[in-house]
Amino acid sequence: MKCPGPEPSSVGDAGPRLPVLHVDEQRVVIHKPSGLHTHPSALSPREDSAARWLGQQLEGAVHPVHRLDRGASGLLLFARDPRSAQILSQAFRQRQVHKVYLALVRGWLEADEGVVDRPLKDGDPASLQPREQEALTRWRVLARVEAPFCAGRGAHAFPTTRLSLVECRPESGRMHQIRRHMNGLGHPLLGDGEHGDRHLNRVLARELGLERLALVCTQLAFPALETLDALHLETGLDPDLCRVLERLGMDNPTAHVRTPSLFHGVVKDPRHGWRERRARLDKREERLATRAPAAAGGRALQGWDGDAAPCPLCGQEALPFHEDKSARWLGCQHCGLVHRAREQWPTPDEAALRLARHRNSAVDEGYRRWLRPFAQALVKRLPQGSAGLDVGSGPAPVLAQLVEDAGLRCAHWDPLFSPQPRQAPVTGWTFVTMSEVFEHLSAPLDELRRWRDALAPGGWLVVGTGLFDEDESFPSWWYARDATHLVFARPRSFAWLATQLEMELEQEGRLMLLHKGGRP
């Protein structure tokens, strides 16, 4: 049965309307728009989800039984009661559900069809020891096109760009399975910022207006399951992807199916689209064109009454870097550090009041997942039972608990929240961790030197902080909006620090790992 479904219905002003393609007493199928979570996420607690909005729309709870990536769109199934959820979830686990996806990928696949049978590690970033699970995806090329624009760089800067439209039929349901399998073949999905080609994505946004993941679930089919009737649903491509295919000269394989009307306002805030972002940067470049640039530390700003000031890290001259309604920042030409103007630094009492409002809970799985890379980095470098200290642990010592769970011993101390505030703990640690502490330091070099001295020979100082390396991104950088953040480092700021501390520097994502010489 092909069912374009009724137009979505509204429930007053309870929430946006989702396109419902099938609804009965036990299940409901919608066409999820790109940009909307399937269910509430611990990693994005402030963002809404299809489960929440659909529950408001139907005036009753719904139960997700599978998921679509936030950037993907298409058919998404929910159960309307716990028993149906159990039946449907078991059908997915036993591979009784037939799923078909359409994806746009980079390049031309050599064959017209094939199978990827490659186990995938558990995609949960919170797992310290990811497990490999069997995963199988069947694929078939529907169309190939050679687009008349260049998306390569260097030796790969060909005058045209090859793209393919692929039908994918996953027989298992691993996290990001299609995206990871196609990337493993050397043909990443377009618009995939995690497993794909980010440079190509920027070119496609400019040339084709593609600002989303090019992946749609177009078919779902269920056999008869206990009290549930068999069901086969099909949907069309979203209008934005239809326009992309039209611009590429590709036929739409779902043209025979009516695409439901998608509500507006969910996919992206229009102020955050690629074109609008590019236009804002172009205007900023025009404004800055008449201003004298500073050296490598940043751009000098004219019209700012503030003068140059000493850098809090290296002591060299820092020039005006950026100014907006909220604050003024200076950039150091020598070490690259950017710092908030000193007259705008909060007092210790103001900072303590602000930090006390942070809701870093030990039961927040999103926060625990954010901190687990510290434990992962340490267990690779230190023997079990090594003793260390978490500095700036806050009111809830979550990081210390995670490190303990990984087989290391970890004390914790915070100058504001520890029982004996502002007293330095003992020395001789094999590691010291500092998560989201560096940006609050008024004298970063002195503070890091203090903790280097607290390390035993061969110990590790692990600093987790937000880094930036492009001046153009600073005005919209969320990290600089926190009034208690005083300093912001570039990667080269830590390279300078490592030289001053006489330590070896390694980087793993947002973690800067400084190794103290000597034998433990």
C-alpha cells in the first residue's frame, strides 16, 4: 500500500504540525523534516524533537521505535502504546522491517550495485571500549552526474565534480550506518559534516544551495505482527532535495509519490544558513578593509578608545581585536591569545555566583559523554591505579568519577567549592586534569606552571578548553559569550605554553595534553 497520507493536522498552538502519513490506534508514521531530533537528546537538551511535537499534535504520548539522524528526513515510525512499541522494536531487531533510503554521494561508484558487509564499532562516544557489531548495507546506483563546477583542492581540483544518486537498503540498524559505510567506500554523503567532505559541503552550499544531509528514508514496509496489520509506506523527497536534483539534471525517482507539506521553521534558523553567514562575513570584511590589520594575533580596530595592553599569558603587547555590544577583546601578536578587556573582568564574587549556577549533574549523560575523552586519553598513557587530581571540579566531581571508573585514582579540588577553598593540595600526582578551567584564568602561565610543578616526573597535565583559529568565526563564537571567560587560546598559544613549561604537547580534539619529562 502506498499512502501519501493526510495533510498534517494542528492542535491549537501546542506546537508545529508534523506531516502524518499513517495513523491508527497502535502506530503513527510521519515524514520527519531535516534538522529535527527524533527524540529528546542529552547532548542537545534545549532543542526540540519529533517525539515531543507529535505527542502534542496527537494529544498523547508516542514511543520512538527507531531513529533518523537529525540531518536526515523521511519516514519515521512511532508506537502509541508500550506494547506496540515492544512489538515494533523487536521487528526492527529481527530485521523484519524493510527500509529504503535515497542518498547523494561524492564520486561515481565503480559498479552499479553492491553490498557493504563491514562491522561497525558502537557509535556511542560515551563508550570507553566500543564493541564491533555486524552491519550490512545493500546499495544500487540510480544516476550519475558530472556537475559543471570544481569542488576539489590541490591535485584533485578537476574542473567538474562527479556525484551519484544511490539507493541504500540497510539490513541492520547501527548508528550512522549508511553514512559510515558509504564513506568507507570512498563516497561520503553530501552534507555530512561528521563523516563526509566538509570542503565539498561548502562548495555545494554555494553552488546548489544544499545545506543539509542528503539522506531520506523513502520506504518502510512491515509484515503482519501479532495485533498489527502489514503496512507499506512510501514518501517523496523533500522540496529542497528535489531542487538540488533539478539543478543537477537528475530525474527524481520519487516523482510519482506526493511529498507531504512540510511545516516551516524547523530545519534551520534562516539567520544561520550558509548564504546568510557568508553575506555577513562579506559585510564584515568590507568594514574591516579600511582598518589597519594587526600582526598574526588578529586585526586592529579603529574607533576604539581602549589602548593596547599586556597579554595575560606572555606579557607582550596585545592590540584591540574585536568589539561588540557585550564586550571588547584584545589579541596578542606574540602568542595568539585573545582576552577580554581587563576592565570587564568579573570580580571573584561575581564569577563564583555565575559558576554556581552551572548545572553539571552527575546523572546528565550528555555531560558525562562530554567529559569521557579525558578518561580515554589518560588510560592510553598511564598504568591502572595511577593517582591524579581534577582541578576545578565544580560542585559535582563528575570527571573524577569517570576517571575512577576507568581504573585510575582521582582526587578532586576546586578553589570555590572545595571544603578548604584556595588551599593548594599536595604534589606528586601522575596526572592533573582541568576541564573548562583555562578560559577562567587571569594568569594562565603562572597557574599552569603551578600544576606542572605538582606533577611527578613523567606526569600529564590535560587541559580541556575551547580553541579557535579563524578570526572570522570569533564574532559568532558562543564560547566568548560567557562573561566569566577571560582568555581564549589558539593552538599556537598552547605551543608557546609548552615551550615555556618545558613540556611536550599533544592534542586530541579539544584536549591539550602536556607531558612532563623525566622518569616516573
